[in-house]
Amino acid sequence: MKKPVRIAFNERRALEVFGILADLWRRHDGIFQGIVLPQDRYRSRLPPDPKLIARWLFYAAIPMRGGVVSEDPFKWLMALWEHFPEMFEPERVAAEWTVQRIFAAFRKVTPSILNGSGTGKLSAGSLGYKLPEHATAWHENSIVLTRHWGGDLRNVFWGVTEFEEAFRRIDHERRIGKEWNPAGFIGMRRKIFSLLVIWLQEWKIISDFPTPIPVDFHALRVLWATGIIRFPRLKPLAPKERHPAQFAGKPAVRVRPALVDAIAMWSEKFLTRVGLSHRDVNPALWVLSRELCTAQFQNQSRSGGTLFIEAAELRRNPGLWPKDYSNPCGHCPIERLCTGAIPAAPYYRWGLLVRSPRVPYSMNLLPGFKWPDVRKVRFRKNDRR
């Protein structure tokens, strides 16, 4: 059994970073102007019934795994809602549906939300990630919701005042005597459950109580790049045969459940202690990483998603910066606190966070260079439909 990675937290830095981001998010200012989160895009098309909305969000949490583009599962969910509304009635799913029938429904609606551009083994694009497992989770969790929670997700939170109490109730891997928790939901660990809890709180389905940050890749990237988390005694990576040789000697961490849980539980306690809201910090971290960090040159992969630009190479040859580079870091409210570049490809392909020093964009030192107007920078949010 491998020893867990030791984590150190720089809480002074966390307070500064989280404070800046939370303030901007609350005011919808700076890079957060005009942001509509994926879970909010279909509010107007849902009935004003808290029980039904809770079910909608419950099923929406199932496919939020892997490298999925978060807007796609909500488009997909709305297509299921329109074609198979009975799938959102857990009692009917438990009594009348099978895993195979649910999977067939998934396959039926997927092309309609991909506009004919489905790729991969199941022709489902990023939604194809463990699609059969999602069908099983939809079926099994519908049965559990019906048998143990009266078909109403709100019952999970009856009398709950803190996250861990709610999580214990639905933790499928918790032992009760010699048995696994029969009232637990499969495929729902702390990351997914904290995301679901935040959605329910945002929609005022359940009361606010301290909740962890959903520790996904985007949160991990910002936390490590800004030095909020450190990994003392971390040995430089010795790549395995399947890894690019470029990984050799770089700081790298394999993302395991114990690591995610430790950071999540720290975040809940820390935010509560300093008086910041997870409902501000979580979306701000996620949007910042997805819209700005993703567009940073060193975070972009080449050659089939396995290689990325080396910091030393970029320092030696500034001409490697792309022509007309918009420099997303120039619009980042925490750039002065960020020293790392962490591309997504190693994480989604091998479960590794690989860190390099971030090289500040210096082409503005050239004569006649002008910063692009922030309003003209084409962030990814403009492409989300």
C-alpha cells in the first residue's frame, strides 16, 4: 500500500487568493462579467417545483466526471427530460426500467445534442466517458432514492447542519456493521456530492451549511499554481514507459481519492473559519481555470495532447509565443500570486498533475506593443451555447 502524499496548506496565500476571487464573483466583475454557469442555463425550462428540480440536479450530477465539457451533460439532460420525462421519476425507473433501457435512451438523445459530431467508441464525444456506468448509476440510484429516501432527495438533508453528516448518509462505501451502506448512492464521492449540494443550495432547495470545494482538476490547478497547496518531499517524476519523456524530473502528483478528500475537507474548515462562502469561491476557481488558465500557452498541449511547451525553451526563445497571443494571464486578478503552469492533458490521460514554472508573457516589452483590450479577448465562455 502506497503512502498518501503529504500536503501542506499556505493559509495566508489561500485567504488572499480566495478573498480576491470571492469578491469579484459576488460583484460579477472583471472576468466574471456575463458568466452563466452550466447548471443555470435551463432554469426557465424547469417547473417551479423544488422536488422535481432536486431530482433534475440529482441526475445531472451523474455524468460530471472525466474530461466532460460541463455544458454538454446539461444539454443531454434536457433532451432526456423532453423525450423521456418518466426517467426523472425514480419510482417509475425503479419499477419499470432496466439498465439496458436507460442506456438505449442515452444513446437515442446523444446525437441530438452533439449536432452529428459525436466521436469515440460510442459516438458520444466527451459524454461517452463511462456512459454504461452512468446508466447503471441512474438505475441503482433511482432504486435507492425510492426505497430509502421516499423518492425525494430533500429527505437526505433533513436536520443536516454540516456537509459530512449528509455525506455519511449517502456514502455508498461506508460500512454499517458488516454491510455497505444500503442508502448510499453509487458514483457519488465527496467531489460530486459537494457539487450537488452547492447546486441545491444555489437553487434554494436546501439550506446553506458549510460545504467543501468540489476538488476537480480546475480547483487543483489553481491551488497548486498559486502555492496554496504544496507537496513536501515530493520526488521528481520518473516517467513510466507510457509517459512522455518530457515528464522526467518535473514535480508531479498522482490524483487519488485520499488527496482529493484531504483538500476538500481542509477547504470546508478553512472557508468557515475565515468567513468566506464556498458558493463564491468554488465557481470563481472553476471559471478562472477553465476560461483563463486553459488558454495560457504553457497549459496547451501539442502532439496528440501529450506534450506541452517547456518553460526553459520559452525563456530561451520568446519567439515561440504565438502570434497575436491575447495573454489570458494579463486579465487574471491573481496573476501576481501564480507561479505554476499545469496542463490538463496529463491529468485527464494519466491522472497526473504535472507542474512547470509559469513564464510571464514579456512580449509587451517590444516597441509599439499594446495590450489587447480585455473586451476583445475571446474567452471560451463566448463559445458555450
